[in-house]
Amino acid sequence: MKKLHKHEEAIICFDETIKLNPKNSKAWYEKGNSLAELQKHEESIKCYEEAIKLDPKLQSK
């Protein structure tokens, strides 16, 4: 969905994934990317921070 620039729809999907598995660092990271594309930088930073907390290796991306 991200490749089709449907970031709002992607965020809904990431939220559902996170709801089912709150420790899914990839979902948090990708949600952050979609939020950043929508210029929602404060929200995206929170998602990135959660992703890094769950998987510190993401910090190098």
C-alpha cells in the first residue's frame, strides 16, 4: 500500500497489526514511515522510538 501512496490506509493496517502483536517492531517502523510521508513527524518519531525499543538494530536504518 505504501508504494501506491495510500499512507492513510497503510496506517490503518499497521494499527491492526500492532493491535494483534504490539511487539512487532517492523509494523511500528513502517507506520512511522507512513506518518512521516504524511508530514506527521511527531507521531512518526514516537513510532520509530517504539520500534527501536523493541528492536535496537533498527536504529542503524
